[in-house]
Amino acid sequence: FWVFSEGETSFKKYNRSGIVIFEVTTEVAHLRNQPICLADGSVLFRKKRCLLTQLNKNGEETVFLDFDAAYPICMYCPEENTGVVIGIINSELTEGKLSKYDKHGHCTNEIKNSLLFKNLVSSKTKCRGLSAYIAENINGDICISHKDVDVFDKKGNFRFSYYGHRNTNLEFQPRGICTDTLGHIVVADAGNHSVHVLDGNGNLQKLYDVSSKENDFKPITLTVDANYSLCIGCSDGKIRIFKYIE
């Protein structure tokens, strides 16, 4: 696992036993959104408001993209592991788009849709620090987690929204989002300290409580490994791993 904890100044790579096997120091002490690992093993992260930086395995930093007057707020590696897809909104917070870039930072495709970032260009955008989470499902659907979960097809056409499990008095606060090879959409819910497992059409399949009242931590980021183990980065600085599906 590549991990960057708020307040620290380095990326750390952990093995499954929790031992640090590699560490790279960087200048930032607070990331504005989730970093991602590229196909070549380098780490891509948002270092400044408009700047994406690439960190290679030797600890060398290079500018990947400088958007100047726009903000990169979420990104993911597409299924074919070629390049990176970045969600971008303009400086006025009125328009958004998804752009695909190759490994050299050249734009190869764009998806523009007035609904695509309807929740990102809202009054809550500034409160959330211009950040969101995004994932691609096996059918090419684009899944965006912000103040709710919005799903679009690969052409940017709206499919559905998910507003959380309604049988609770707590606020749905979606954070990290990922998908698996069965087409499930998995969402971390910091407000309810839980994880929601949806099918590819947005129907809730399972709801997992991550913490109890005695252990009051929140799920923030997550991913699914090849063995269908759910790996959750929590607000107490720990990664918790458990089977979520047989």
C-alpha cells in the first residue's frame, strides 16, 4: 500500500504485514486529494491548488500538469492502465469535465457534460477543499463520490445517484470509492462509520459497520484487492482489511 497521512511529509509503501518497505520525502504536509499510483509505479498527487506532481521510485519529483486557472479535483487510472483520467473544474467553479492524459501529460480525450459535476460545482465544493473521489467500473461507468454518489456511463451520460441508506439518522458523508471485478461499487461513509456495497445499478447489497461507539474512527479511503479483501484507510491512521464478499 502507498500511504500518505495528513501532517506527515513522506509517502510510505507498506507490505501486507504493515512494515514500511519504501519511503519518499516530499515538501507537502497536507494533500488536497487522494494520490494515485500509475502503471510505472510512480505516484501522482496534487501538490498545489492547480498543480499535479509525479513522484518516481527514486524520490524525484517532476511537474505532470500545471492547470494554471483550473483545479484538478479527482483522478484515477483507467482499466487498461494507460495514462490517467482527471476531473477538472474551472476557477469560477461553474463548469467541469473529465480529461484523459497519456503518461507524458498530453490530453487524448475529454468528456464534457453539464450534469457530470453538478455536485462538485456547488456551495459545498469550497468546504470540501476542491476534492472528490472517482472510480471506473468494469462496464466503463464513471463513479464520483462527493456529497452523494453520481454514476455516469463512459460517454458521460447520467445513469443514477445514490444518497445513502435511508434507515439512519446520521448524515451520509461519502468519501473513498472503488469498484471490483464483479461490478460492485463500494463507498466509504464517514458520517455513518460504514461501508456501502452497491451493485452496478446503484442498489444497496450490503452495509458494513466499520467502527463501534467505543472505537470512534471513520472510513476515508478504500480499495479492493485481487482476493476480494476490502482495504480501508481510516481516520485513526490505520488500514483495516477484511473479507467483504465470498
